[in-house]
Amino acid sequence: MKRLAKAYEKFCAIELAFGAVLLISTVFMLTLAAILRTIGFPINWGLDVALLMFTWSVYVGADTALRDDKMVNVEIFQQKISPKAQKVLKLFIYSLILIFLILMVYYGFKLAYSSRNRTFQGIPFMSYTWATLSIPIPCFFMIITTVLKMKALVRENSSAAQSVQNEKQ
């Protein structure tokens, strides 16, 4: 099990680096396209490739943000309820997120398959599937993240209940 945890940590580091490289590449591509257009040598596909890389970086970054609890959160309601109710609410929210992500993966792969013969923005060597895969693949990783968060929340509840039982004895 420790081996799997180490592999997951390594995957998370690679995913973070991949997202950062994509974001930096997006900025580089946009800058290069602007400079070349200014000097009279426009690359028509530059903006399209930059948008593709940006899309991938957004969804990969969403998994990183979810894993690090950096998503937008409204805590005003949560603070008014008991800690036990907070955990139940979190579990409910994670369940909703999980259902949504499963649907995104299912329909995303379906869309990717149906667009396999379409070219991406007229670029002959690039399939539109690369654009559509930017949704289901990171969403699959977010499913893993969500399941791990739910598992940790349930374990936290059971270990807290066990320690209360031990204190009573």
C-alpha cells in the first residue's frame, strides 16, 4: 500500500509539472505568435494551439486545486453547523462532485471518440480528439482525488468515534 501511495505522490508531482509546463507553453506560444505577426510572419495556428494547451492546463490545474483544497468554497454556512454535520455535508458535496465527474468522463470520452475524424481548427495533422480529451482525462484524475478525499473523511470519522469510545472505557 505504501508503494501505491508513493506512486500516487509521484504522479501528483508529474501532473503539477505538466500543468505548469502547459501554462508556460501557452504564454510562450501567444508571445511568439504576436511577435511573428508583428514582423510579418504570422503563424495562423499559434492561437489555436495555445488555446488547446490552455484548456489542458485548466483541467489539470483543477485536479491539483481539488487535491490541495484550493477550490472556491463558501464556509459561512458550514461554520454555523456542528462538526459532525460539517463532515456529513462534506461527504454529500463530495458525492455530488463524484457523480458530476463520472458523467464528465463518460460523455467526454464519448465526444472524443465521435470527433476522432475531425481536424482541430483546420490543422491537418491534429485531431479534434486532443481538444475533447482535455476534459475526461483530468476529470478521471479528479475522480481519484475525490474518492481519496471521501475515504480520508470517512476514516477521520471512524477514528474519531473510536477514540471517543476508548476514552469512555
